Amino acid sequence: MRSARSYWISAPGRSEIREEPLPDVGPGDVSVKALYGALSRGTEALVFEGRVPESEYQRMRAPFQEGAFPGPVKYGYISVGRVVAGPDGLEGRTVFCLYPHQTDYVAPASAVQIVPDDVPPERAVLAANMETAVNILWDAAPMLGDAISVIGAGVVGCLTARLAAQIPGCDVELVDIDPSKADIAARLGVRFSDPQTAADERRIAINTSGVDSGLNLALQLVGFEGKIVEASWFGERRAQLDLGGAFHARRLTIISSQVGSVPSPLRSVHAHADRLKLALSLLTDDAVEALFTHEISFDDLPQIMPRIAAAPAGVGCVRISYPQ
């Protein structure tokens, strides 16, 4: 029987590599050998540390998750691999799948998306983050010439700022407390600022920082009838918001954005698969290479994950390479 090696969180704060059997490849399945993966650092840190609220156990399940929160659980949703067996037209192709961190796997053919030939496989691991950025902008609904602030220069924030900056006439500022992110912002073609010097009177402010100070900053930066998009997820933490002062007089709007659902005005024309296909097509953009700051071996995940979960400054996308 064929087997694979997979990454499991055995208990909050502890993880390991396990060996497990692979199922047979059915007529509607593909067998995939993983090439690259990536850590969705914010969400996976919450999972690794056991900070998923019990009320969200079902909603937070990844498509091919095994086990249950808080552990043991096999979690993750970023995998780029090569189809080694499957239907005509897929065998030999490079595909993206929302699969946990695992060397080989069998999945329904409908669950994989072909990576365009002009997107390098090692860059395609940004597809899940790019899909989130697409959804954020669909929720934000910016218009030509808008003034937009993106708070939090993590991977999702940077991708959101990059997409927004390509809307003609938009003035986009990326805001972060880490001054080293200024170089990344410059490579993405957006202006950088720290919270103290960030521009105000913005029409849209998007918080991807994962902290309530970022959301409160968004409230300060927008002008009259401005829109705040909260794209972070706080897990079990409570956010404290300053809704006093001029919040009501300025008629501000706060909306949430979460990649689990396509915004309602677009559901009749875009399914989840369409959104993922769009996200992959947008990764022809060489500028997004600026987001890769670390590459690690799959076998080193248990040793490195505690440091990644601690979110040291300067960490961008952590790419995982698989043994071939």
C-alpha cells in the first residue's frame, strides 16, 4: 500500500510528522505529489496554539482536514503539486489544492485547479492568500480614484494593497508598525507609512493586522461616511473599539470580510472555483515575489512552527518545499 507523510498538530503547541496510507485512486480522483506549500501564518498560528474558539470548530475546518480542534488535527490549505495519476488532461499538470501539509495525497479532480503555465509553481502557493485579497476588494468595492489605506503589511495585506494600486487613480497606502516593510511596499508599488504618519480622510480603510489597534486606526483614518473593512480574524481574543467621539457623526460603516463566502452581489456570477482561478491568474505579477521571506523543508515544520507562530517581525510568506 502506498503511503505519505503528513504534518499533524498533536496538541496545542506541539506537532509532528506522521506516516499514513494513501487511498486508492478512484475514477474521479487525482493522485498528487506535493512540490510546494506555504503556511497561512495568522490562521495556522491560532490552530497550532489551540486558540480556535469552540464555537468556530466546524466553520474553521479546512476542506481536507483530519482530526478535530484543538488536536490532534491535520490542518492546512495550501498545496501545489504535480498530478501523477488522474483523468485525461490533468495527468502531469501542476495544480493547486486546498490540502493540508502532506507529501502525497488523493483528492477529487474537482478539488484541484490547474496552475497557469506562466505562473511558477513555487509562486502559486500564494493562491489562497491572493483569493482572500480578491474577496477583500470585492467586499470593499473600491472605485476609480479612491483613497485606500491597508493596515497590516502581512501577506494578505500586501496582496490587497497591490491589487488596489492597480485600480486607475487610486491612492493606496500600506500602514504597518514594522519599518522594514517599507522596502516590500516599494516593490509592490504602494506608499508606506507607520501609524503615526498615516494619511487620513480616506474613503476606505482595510484592516488585515489581526489586532484591535489596527481596527481602531482604521476608524481614525477614514473620512465622512468612510468604509472600514475588517479582514482579520481574532480567534478567541476580544477586540476593544473606540466607537465614541465622532464615530456616529461621521456615519462610518464597518463590514467584515471572510474568504469562506463570495460576497452576495457576486454569487450569481462567481463560484469559489472561479475566484480561485482568478487568484491564480493574478500571480503572473512578478512583484509578488517580494512577499517570500523564508523557505523551509517540510521535514523541518515541527521544529520551526513554534517560531512561526510567535510571528517575529519581518516574516512574510513562509514557503514549504517537499522532497522529490
